[in-house]
Amino acid sequence: MTAPDAQAVVAALKAQAKVTPGGADALTQAEKALRRFVWFPEPRHFDVVTLWAAYTHLLTRCPDLPIAPRLGFFSGSPGSGKTRALEILSRLAANGQDVGSLSAAAMLRIIGAAATADEPGAHPVTLFPDELDRTYSANSAGNQDDLTIILNSGYKRGAVVVRAHKDKQQEVIRYPCFGPVAFAGLATARLPDALLTRTFVVHTKRARPEERPDSFLPVAHQDDLTNVRASLADWAAESALRISEPADMLALLLDERITAVTDGRDHEIWSCLFLTAVLAGGVWPERCLAAIEAAKEDTADRMDRSPSARLLTTLRRHYSSRPAEVWPVGISKEDIASTAIDLDPLTFERFDGREELRSADVADLLREHGLKQVRVRTAHGRSYGYRWSALRDAWERALPPLVETDEDDGPEDESGATVSLFR
């Protein structure tokens, strides 16, 4: 073979060889595919969803990665792109299965079959159940307990669900339930709080005509998404070598950049995306950290809309700037109820769809934040209520920091400075 012929053969082989893109390129391809077929009202949600999809591929290559965060799409009305998001993601994620409605028994069988498969990279499987508002509705209380156990427990690697043997009652069967899950439903879904803390939540809206993405036709676009998924898989296989040692993996999961802005359950789920972003490189670590800060604001907004947090917020805004020396030790449940009705009538005048907030409701709401009623000295004598010190502790633990504005109208001392109840 002459030299020119040999060069031609080498060039042809290079052209046919699979080119593995860098991590940043692979994730950028995935993001472009998402943006082509899906529209989110918040651009940062593309960062979260892209990192989550890439992380599912790392899970198949890194048996020591301990967490499989959930991803949830919710909207106030149908036709907001939730199902389309699941459809596209199921073609980008590792071992994705677009299963529609899913029962607990079916989920265990699908996960179990993948866990026992001999093919490398076949486990864990990524499931995409839809219409969770039907499963978690006001009329289905108690009917979804098995599914909730799987969704909550399967968040950590090695988790199993124990069931009694159908024929041999003295024996038990342990079903593996670990694996990533992305689900969708209307905002009316009453998901358990414990599940929401394990979930990246994306609120979708109906796109305007000028915002609508391309229509997705599997016969025309399936190969494009398959190529993107293959790029993510190749990147994950190479990246897994970089964290094959537990110490290297822990160094990323416990990186000070992520531990400085998250803790507890938030750290568990966000450290997974941050590890993915660092392994990908490029702009992805910065985009991940920006998404964390934006998610904190969303969490504060959602908390402020829950009845118990609205009650705490109302009390803090009304009482936190009052002079300590003129107030008694605590406040009664009755005074809390009347204050809440006066200051936030939209929430508390017809509380829970009926009459106005009652003192018994106050006790139930504050119990959610660990507050127990005691006999205290109030402005009207001794009564059952809450100490200011206990309320302050609840404000600091459950509510975002209070931002002082020019509209704050707390009382002033003789020098004109606002004084605080808790100095």
C-alpha cells in the first residue's frame, strides 16, 4: 500500500470513528435538544433538567453515587408541556422508560428486572410516570401509600421494599427500589412534603405562540435524541473514571462551593447536580450555583404561601418591631387568630374553605413548626398561647430572613429609630 493510500485509509477510519465530545459539549447538546422541543418559563430550569439527565448516566457508571433525586413538572392547567418534557427526557436519560400511569407493583417489577440484568449500565432504570395529580388527589387519601414508600425510599441507593411472600407467609421478599424518577402532574396534586424535599420542582406554563417549541415526531427526531443520549453516556463512562476512588467522589460532593450554600436534604440533591456540573466543566458549575440561588428564592415564595408559614410571617411582620418592655411574656391563641384575620383576610377569613381562622386552627398550624401551646402571661392575663422566645425561634428556623424596607412601619423610640421586640 502506497503512502497516499495509507493516509486515505487512516483518514477514513477517523471519519468513521465515534467522536466523544467533552462534558461541556455533551451537556450543551442535551440542553439544545431540550430547548428545541420543550419550553420552560424560567431559563434556569433548563440547567437543572439538563444536569439531572446527565446525572442519570453517571448513576449507571458509578455504583458509589448514593442519591437519585426526583424531578417533578407541575402546572396549573393542562397543555403546559409537562408530558412533552417527560417524553423528551425519557429519550435523553439513561435507561429511560416513558411509562405513563404507573402502579407501585409495576414500578417494583421494572426496577427489579433492571437490577438483575447482566448487561453493564442497565441499572438503574429511569422512570417517567405522568398524571400524578390523579394518584395524589383529595379523593385518594391512603391509596397511594405503597407508591409513596417507593418514591421516598428509592431515593437512596440500596433501598428495598419488604413484602410478605404471597404463598409462604413466614418469608419475606426484598424488592430493590433505587432509581431516578421524573414525574408530572397538575398543581392540584397533593404530594407528601417528604417527597417534595427529594424533588427538583419545575413549574411549567402554557407557551405563547411566539414561544412554542418545535413539534416532536419520533419518526423524524428519534435519531437526533438517540445521538445526544449516546454522547451523554460516553461522557459519563469517561467521567466515572475520574471519581472511581471514593475520596475523589466525596471531594466533589463536599466541595466548599456547594456546602457553603446548601445543607441537609438540599445538599443531598444539589450536590448530585454540582458533581455533574464540575465533571462536565465549562460554564456548568457556575450555572448550577446560580440555579441553587434561584431555587432558594422559589422555596421562600412557596413557604410564604403555605398557611402555617403565612401565619408565622404575619406574626413576625406585625410584632417583631414592637418594644420589648411593653409586651408580656407571650400571646394567646385567640389574639393570634384575630391578628391573622385582620392582617391577612384573604388567607384566614375563610380558612380551609369554611369560616374564619379559629384558635384551634392556630394550634394545628403552629404545631407544624414544633410549637406547643403553654400557659403564659398575655396582654389579657394568663391564657394558653405561645412565648415570644419560642415564636422568634420558629421565625428564624422556618422563614427566610426579614428584609427591611422603607415601608416598614414599626414603632420608633424618641430618637426616631425603630426598636425591636427581640433585642
